[in-house]
Amino acid sequence: MSKTEVIAIFDIGKTNKKLFLFDEQYKIVLEKTARFDETTDEDGDVCENLELLASWIKDTLKEITKLEGFYIKGINFSAYGASFVHIDADGKPLTPLYNYLKPFPGDLKKNFYGKHGGELSLSAETASPVLGNLNSGLQLYRLKHQKPELFEKIKHSLHLPQYLSFLVTGRAHSDITSIGCHTKLWDFSKNDYHDWVKNEAIAEKLAPLYPSDAAFEVDIEGVSRFVGIGLHDSSAALIPFFTGFQEPFILISTGTWCVTLNPYNSTPLTQDELNCDCLCYISFKGKPVKASRVFTGNEHEQQSKKIMEHFGKPEEFYQNVKYDPVIVSRLKGKCDPVKLSLKSAELVSSSFAHRDLNSFPNAEEAYHQLIIDLVDLQAESTKLVLNDRVKRIFVDGGFSKNEIYMQLLAAAFPGIEIFAAAVAQATSLGAALAIHKYWNKGPLPTNIIELKFFSASNELMA
């Protein structure tokens, strides 16, 4: 029996850990999902259970290489950013996988910015707002100054996607999509590590940079296979859209974070934009991508649970809530203007966080208000990186399947075409496409994204 030639992609999110097998036409032919309970670090802060994650990666890889119907030619990884795994000379992790929401010490923050040029200058040069541990470079700075003995033992500090690759290959590499993602490590004007990274002897802890779209051959379970070094998830999600569309676009990639990515905006970040959590990513081709972010996926999860509990609804009740323009028209009159601003790495939330659930007659109306508030926040965030070149906005991820969200977003941008992008796991697909030339004999696909158009005319305005 002939085997289907495939690539295996491990896609590691904060909540769900997924494996996909894509065939040469980039159709998903196998999917596995796992969830792990979090653990705590030495300070009692919750964090990823790195040991469980590593075991799952290794066990799953052994399992899928034994499947009779598939021949795995390639392997790659995508994962969330701002997360370092610090390994010693034997490749063993030296610390927990610290949560990027872990509080950053105030005295150390003051010391860091005072020593290295100040918040505004450093943020502008590294295209990274002041975000505490979300600036993953500061995680290394903290270890150096708070745990110098441990810092000395670090052979390499690998961002999570590259650590996952290391687990399989034993090779330590850095990747520009992770290094360039709000880390405060990369000087965008010099296209090199920032001076502070070199002056603090942190650069020597970072593994050599390797091309994001390259792979190398590794013997895995007795067979030579091409393995990539992994990509930061938001940058990976852009790759299918680069493949499928030539005209300028914006992608709103929705998940725990909702990230607006504009690959066609190269203007330098302003102070106001930095204060509103704008930043620059770097694409897998090494080009800056101007972006803005809001934590609305996380807020949707938390607030929908509160609505569920308050009104005695089943889990994920909102999946059955239909868009109602009459409710929207009535509720919009109660909305306050949205103001986006960050202070001391504080995460912005929508107006819904301050609403009284007792003021709503039912869960459906409360849920409509939640989405109205989230879209108001999203629209302000997206406008920060929007420019005249862009005539289309694509939305992928969880919110692309939410009719209420998509219809309200179309109303917020009446002069721009709004599409829900039905792309099978854009992040994982991007990681597969990145190393296409190594594992796939066929041409790059041109029809991998299905679009659903949403018109502002379908939304009753107040």
C-alpha cells in the first residue's frame, strides 16, 4: 500500500497543543489535540508544564512515524512567543518556562531603562512597547541580575518554537520571527541585536540565527526527514496570505491575543503608537510587519464564562447566539468611546469589564454587548496600523467564525472589504508552507484560503 507523503506540524498555543499532518495539497489528513494542567514556578506563579509538553512532543512523534498510511517527510513547529527555555550544556532546561504575564520587578525595570537609554528611546529602536516579561529579552536580564549563578550555566536561551525543534534535532538555533517579536532584543534600524543585548553579554546566550524558511535533514526513527527550526505563531499565520494574495492586506489573527498585522506599513513607530501596544513583528522573509495587539480573545473567554454562570447557560452557549441587528442597534447607543492606552505594561480591556450583568435581561443581550465592546476595542487597535494602501482586511482564527463579531467589524470599517478567512489552521499551515521546497514536490498552492465577505450594509446602525 502506498503511503501519503505529509508534513507534521506541532502548533503549541497557551491552551491547546495540536499536531497536524498536511498532505502535499495542504489538506489536513490527521489532527491531534492535547491540553495540560499548568504548573507553578519557584515564586508560585502559574506557568507551562514544560516537562509534560516535551514528553507529548516526543511521544507523539514516535507514534506518528509508525502510522502505516503516512510517510512523514517534514516536521516543523509554531508556538506562542515571549517564552524562553534556558538550557545548559547538556541541553537540559535550567528554569521553568516562565509565564510572559509574570510580574516584572519594578526596581529591575527602573534599573534596566535607566542604564540603557530610557523607555521611549529603547522602545522605538526595538519596536517593542514597555511590556515587562512580554519583552522576553528582559527575562534574560532578570536572570542575569537576580540569579547570576544560574545565568552563567545557560548555554543557550531558545524561544519556545526553537526549543521544540531542539527537542527533535538536538540543534540550537534562533529564528528572526521570534527574536523580532516585541522582545526588545532586535534593533530594527540596524537590523541586528541591540547594543544593550551585546553590552549585557546576553547575545552570547542566544543561539545562532538560522533562516526561518530553511530546514535540515535529521535522522528520526531511522528515516531522514527535513526539520524546520520553528516560527513564532503570529508570523507563521501570515504565510498562507502571502502565498494566496498579491494586493496589500491586513490580517487580524484572532486567538488569545488578537493581533492586527500590516505587512504594507513600514512607517516608524510613534510614541503614541507604542503607548497603545503597537509593535513590529518580522516576517519569515525578514521584513518588518507593523502590528497592534489587544488581549480580546482572553477577555472573551473570561467574560463569556461570567455570562454563562450568571444566566445559568451551558458552556460555550454563545455558539448558538445569532446576530440580532435590533439588539445591536439598541445597545450601541449605550457604548462609551474607546480609549487605547497602556500604562506600566497594563493590559487593556474592553468596556464590558465594568458592566453590570444584572442590567441585561438575558444572556443573548449580554453576549451581544460583549462582542460590541470587543469589536470597538479591536477597531481602535486596527486603525493604529491601517494605511491607505490597504483595501482588504482578513480575519482568521476563532473570531472569524463568530457572525456577530464579523458583522460588527464590517460596520466599523465601511470603506474596506472585510473577509472571514476560512483557512485550515493558518498558523500550522504557515509553518508547513515555510519549508515547502524541502518536503513537497508540488507547486505552492493558490487556493488554500476560502473567503466569506461581510458587508456593512447588513448591520443596522443606531
